[in-house]
Amino acid sequence: MSKFSLDSEMNFEVTARFIAKGTDAPVTGDVYTVRLFDRDIFDNDFIGESGLDSNGYSKIPFHHKAFGDLGNLETLPEFYFVVYKKSVPIFQSKAMADADLEAIEQYKKGEGKVIDLGTYLIDA
């Protein structure tokens, strides 16, 4: 069982997949790190980070308190992520303005809610 499913404080998981331009192969390896942020007016909140699995997926678990109160429509997250290769940024997504989590989340029994941000073609 994953840490995500055992930790009651981590009830969301953001996923994204990364494919290499030119080869269409999954981006994998220990040299890559993906960091998730919530864009705010004054400063951006760091939500979490992960590596990439053998299929090019990043999975970042967190609790909704990391970005504010989901019940308040004015504090919806504006997620964006940065992909690093050997600690050097190689890709930054656009911010998802006021992300409607209910529209994009999937519920997984025993794990909580999964938010899939999609698949991205990057220069790896």
C-alpha cells in the first residue's frame, strides 16, 4: 500500500506524464524531478515534488491545506509544475488558473482524490 493511501493528511494526488519530443518515449530516470506549485498573488506555494516512474508519470500527494480552503471559491489553486534535469529547470507548465478540482479529479477508494494534469511533450 502506498504512503498516499495510509496517510490521512494526504488526500489528494496530482499526476502528470512526460513524453520526450522526437522519440515519444516516456521521460524517466533519477536525473528528473517534478515540482508542483500553486501560483499566488504575492508568492507561490511549493506543494511537493516527485521523480518520474518507468512510464514517465509524476505523482505528488498532498493535503488540500497546502494551497488553501477548497470551500472558498476565491482560493482555488492555480497549479503549475517545473521539470528539472539534474537540478536545472527544463520545462515549466502554464498555470491552471483557478483549477476546478471537482471537474478533473478522480476518486480512488482507499487513496482519495487524484487530479490528472495530462501528458506533456518536453525536450528531455
